[in-house]
Amino acid sequence: MDLNELLHTPQPKPVKPGRTGDWTFTQSFDPHDPNSSTIEATTTEQVQGDEAIRQFILAQGGTIPTGYRAILVEARHQTHGWTRTAPGATAVTRPTWFYRFRIEPISLKSDISELIALIGKKSPIKNRGTRTDLVLHLLIGDTQIGKDLDGDGTAGIIARWNQSLETAVARWRDAGRPAVHIALVGDCIEGNQSQNGRNMWRSRLTVTEQTRILRRMLLAHIEAFIGAPQVWLSVVNGNHDQVQRFQETRADDGHATEAAIAVAEALAVNPERYGHVQVFVPGIDQDHLVVDIQGTVMVLAHGHQWARGKSMDWWAGQSFNLQPAQAGHILVHGHEHEFGIRSKRDRLVICTPTMESESTWWKHKTGDMAKRGAILMFTRPGGEFTGLEVI
């Protein structure tokens, strides 16, 4: 799938606004968010429905930025309200409506109707693989969908991501179509929270468009390995996936995991095809996952939980204090934007590379440009691994 396909949305034909301006129309902008505002308007027409509200505001010269919506906050009807047809005109009494609207960010909860419509049409899988002694792991980090002005942008990220997926499918077939574990370890989208929102100008895609691409890429991965005897999809949030930072919310409050949840809900519509697929995300207020994949316990975290290079120290602390991560065989994380591997006896740490071609500010600061791609490896029960490579 290319970028245009992933961004496609079903749209009606454009509707031209037909109203003339109402002089009692004001739009007051929020000083903390210049895109948010409150609108007060008086009109003789009744305005009902989201689209009618949007058209009314635009017809009066109001603004609704991309990624924002207008909601009705207050409506009052007066049977004999004083009004004028234009500024300076004689006031007369007529039935009037007073409205207060709020311009706010579009809810970032994933809309799964498109996925349900697509998934519900898929036919059952008749011949799945049976090899369960081996698991192929496709480990992906820092895809940062929406990082448009750095390097080759989102289009390049998707192209490189598709290339990694194609290679993984070829390795999977060569290995006899074993079970598959797909893990995304955060910073799945660029988002709008990093550096207090200062990087938003460098993202041409809205957050909802970024999450739409992510949902469709997750589904594309599941479809690519649909013939496996078992498929697991594990997703954790990174710091770029955070919904907000101006208030501290729960650790699980992220766009990446919400996209995975939307996919899981859609898969449940067609159990005959997707009954062998399981989706995992962290629990309430949890920032990492510990999941048993066919006898190999994987610890999945983004990596912003510790200082650079301190993954083993974080893991040791989790183990010493008897947290669930103590049971892990392999820790997989991203965040550092470079491929790395460390080991201590029976513990293995893998740092995934990134899918982006570069981080421009980091290149300017250090000259460094990381290797891009995903990690592929095979495991057997007990954490035994083989065939580890960057693809």
C-alpha cells in the first residue's frame, strides 16, 4: 500500500455554503491554543447537525482549522428577539436563535467503522500453517508517521516499512510459515506533543491522519501473515504517541495503543478469519508489556523510561523489585534511533532502528544518521533465538 492509499477517505461532493453573513457573529480564540475558540452568533435560521454548524460558521467567515471540529455548547430561541439585518439597520423583533459553539481538537479515539467494513468481507482462512516450535518476530520501532519534512518524509517511511514487511514475509515462507509475533515499540506516529508542540509545523498530516495510516499498516501486517498458525500483535506507546502533556494522564493514554485496540475490535467481527490473531497492549496506567510468546517472554518498552544506554539497569531494577519484567528473556525497545544489542547470560536487549531516513535536527547537531529498518529474528521456547537481522 502506498501513502495515498493509506490516507484515502470516503468523501461526499463539496457543498457550497448558501447563507449570507449574520452581523452578530464573534469568534474568540483561546490564548493557550490559537486553534481553539468560542463562537457566539445570533441568526434567524435554525442550525442543526454537525455539517450544518460547520457550514454556518464558515459562511460567516469563521475558521475551523484542520484537525478541529465545531460543537454546539448552547442554543436559545427567542420568539421576539431584537435583531438587525445589517450593522446600523433599524432593529426589529423577529424569532431568533442565539448559539454558542466551541472549536476544539477532533476526538482522537480511532474510528473503526472503516476497518469493520473491510474485515467483515474477508473470507475464512482454510489452510493455515501448523509449525509451532518456531516463532518469527518482526520488531518495529520509531516509525514516526507524520514526520514529513525530515529526509524523505512519511512517504519514504511507508516505502521502507513496506520493504521490511516484504522481506519478513519471504523469510517466513522460507522457514515453513511458522507462528508470527509483530511488535511495535512506540513512537508509531510523530504526534503533536514533542517539544511542547514546537514540531507541529513540520508535520503536514493531522494526528487523525497519522493514526489512520497506523491502523491500516497494522492491518496490512496481520493480512501479510494471515496464513500463520498463530499471529500476535503487541503495541506500546512511545513519548511521541502521547495524547497530551499539559496534564499528566495515564501511562496507557496513547495513540499507538488506541489504534491497536481499534484493530482488535474490528478483528473480532470476523472470528472465522482472525480467530487465531491476538492483540496485546499495556494495561491501565502501564507503559510497557510483558508477554509470553510461545515460551519466550518478551519485555516490550519504548525506551524513554531510562537514560540512553541504561536499558539493562532499568531491567535489573524491575527484576530486583519483583516486577513482571523479571520473567523476561528478551527486552525490545526503541527511542534511541539506532540498532543495538546487549546481552548478559540469559538476558538479551535489542534496540530497534528507526523507519525514518533521518532526524534533521540531530543530523545538524551531530552529523549522525541512523540505519533504518526493522528487526527480524526467530525464537524457540526458553528465549533461544536465531537469525537476528536488520531488514
